[in-house]
Amino acid sequence: MLREYELTIIARADLPESESGKLLSKYEKLMTAEGGEILQKSSWGVKKLAFPMKKAFRGNYVNYDFIGTSANLAEMERLMRIDDDVLRYMSVYIGQNVNVAKRKEQLAKIASAAREAANEFRERE
């Protein structure tokens, strides 16, 4: 059964772009396996961490909103636990029996509202 999840991955910031791409594509393949689909991918960039994790002070944040199976999510979490390049991850169950077209439209509205709010904030400064 396909369910909707939100997954945030914090990877090492000192990884080269090619290694970071390989790391993320490995998990993206698991997300899209067995009929899964990535609804939205947001790269938040490199940010300073609140506290050191695995001797790292900065992390590369990537957020996914995807539809997949719970077995694939369990396998991703197992792999992330043992992967030295993944500092932290957090997965959140959103719902099941998701209408993909409506959800994509909803996520697009949320993203456009956030962009408008950011533009208004910049104009005020």
C-alpha cells in the first residue's frame, strides 16, 4: 500500500557535489521503487548545525515529500542509520490513499505562498 511521507536528510556538508548526488540518488531510487513517486524535492542548502553531529559542524539539508511503501521507507532508514555520510534523518507519515494530482497542486500552492511571503519580507527591508 502506498503512503505519503515527508523525509528530511542532513548529509555531510564537506561531500563533493558528485558524491552528494550519488548519495541522494540512492535514496531516491528506493523512494520511487514499487510505484512510488517523489512529489516534491527541496534542497535547503548547507546550514550550520545547532550542535556537532559525527564531528561535523555544518550539514546539507534536503527535504522530500514522496509516496512509497512502508517497506521501502524501512529499508531507507536502515541504510541511513549505517551510512557515515548521513548525519541525521527524520521521516514523518502524512497519510495513505493520497490523490497524487491534488497533493501536487496543494504543495505547489504552499510553495508559491512561501515565495510570496519571502518576497514581501525582502521588500519591507
